[in-house]
Amino acid sequence: MKRIISFFLLILPVCVLAQETPLKVMTFNIRYDNQGDGVNQWSNRKEKVADLIRKYDPDIIGVQEALHNQMEDLGGAL
């Protein structure tokens, strides 16, 4: 995984320079799915997270603290 990230970071400037239009990149700490979060648990936030991502319409998005089920939810919503 570290090699993939390193490769991406090396190739990204080349890709950006080759683009005629801007590349929109977004990073988002979506917070892991914790059932103990009460009203802030993932099932109550996932649509708002998807709405925000749709609003900014990034070309590339990186997420932090995401669990597999959260990525599946976002994949289905987006």
C-alpha cells in the first residue's frame, strides 16, 4: 500500500500538469462507524457525507477512518 501511495504522489504532479482543466482533490475524515456514537453514528451521517461529497464533486477523494462498510455505503450513494 505504501508503494501505491508513493507512486500516486510521484505521478500526480505529472497528471496535473497534463490536464487542461483543474483537478479537484478532496480529503475527508468521515469518522469510523461506531455504534456507541448515538445520534452521530454512521447510519445517521452517511447521507450527509454523500451529499457533501456530491456538492464539491471532487475528481479524487481520500478518506480517513473509513471502514469497509462505509466505503460500500458511499460507493452505492455516489
